[in-house]
Amino acid sequence: MKIEIWSDIACPWCYVGKRRFERALGSFAHRNEVEVIWRSFELDTTAPRQHAEPQAELLARKYRVPLEQANAMNANMTAEARKEGLDLHFDRVRVTNTFDAHRLIHFAATAGKRDTMVERLFRAYLTEGAALGDIDVLVRLAGGAGLDSGASRATLESMAFADDVRADEQRAQSFGITGVPFFAIDERYGVSGAQQPEVLLNVMQQAWSETASAAPVASASADGCEDGSCAV
């Protein structure tokens, strides 16, 4: 079974979704026969490497809500993440362009370190407040994930894996994916949002038991970051 997960490092629901998926996979009887592939998705392809404004102000502007409501959204998200053992700190987040981070994930895949790199980037961005638009920071994180620092820097200072990132995003468009996380199972089932483990487990079990082929069907797109997914 192949499970492809479209996500963005900048999406807190994707981090929560990762934890819930891990719990579901741990309960799946055929987990050793599952290939998990992380796919690239940028919530904001035009984002600069560094924003001068705090994350809450940018969130308020994006969803056209008062700053107080944006802060409440962050508080709710922090509480939801805590249920999964995650410690988010939106006051530390440095909003950035995640294109290079996605390229780094593709590079990590060549060394069998894709999941390790994804996990490290999520924690760095959403918990530690790391500046993921800074190549030096990405190289340091890559080293911590077990990747060769020199090779990581060479990758990031080139345009290596740029086509891979774009290919993932174009494929997401072809599937009608507008919010993440999104789980595609054997290109037959699509699960949108950070669903509870039992929901993901049920879909995996159903996909395993069926042999009929069908295109993945996307769930309704999200309007924001409060219903299990982050939308473009």
C-alpha cells in the first residue's frame, strides 16, 4: 500500500495530522507493507524568505479577522496540538517561504531520511521558531537529521529538486487538493484534514480489503486553520 501525504511545514494542522496518522499506522495490521511518501504543498508560494510582521498579524490579514480572533485561533490550535503531545509556540514562528524546506525533504528522501527530516522541520518551525528561509539554518537542521551538511548545502544553494516540488504541487492540483494535510491511499481514497486516528485507520483497512481502482476523491476544502486543515 502506498500512502502519499501532501503537507506544508508552515501548516500546524499538518503536524497534528502527522501524529494522528502515526497512531493510525501503528494500529494497522499491515503497517510493514505500507510505503509513506511525503509530498510538497506550499500554502503561500509568494511568501518571502522573511516576514517583518508577527505570525498572528499575518494570520489575521490572511483570513480577514481581527487580531484578537487570530490569537484565539492560535490558542485553540495550540490546545489541539497539545492533545497529540506537541508543544507549539506561535509567538516564536518566523513566517517564511517553505520552498527550500520542501527541496530539502526531497533530498533527504534520497538518503532514506524523509520522515526524519519532515519531523525535524515541523518542530524547528512550529516549536523552536527557526528561520527556515535561512539556508544556514536548513543545513544545520539537515545535519541534525543525519544528512551530510556539505551535500545539503550544495543542494540548497542550487535548484536541485525544484522540479520534484513543482511536480508534487501540480499533482495536488490535478487531484483538486486545496487544503492540507491530505492523505491519498493507493490513488483510490483521499482523506482531507487532520482526521482522528480511527478515521484514518478505517480508510486504510477499507483500501487494503478492496481491489477496485478509482481516482482519489478530495473532501470539501477548508476555509481556514480551525477545522483540521490549512487552506491556500
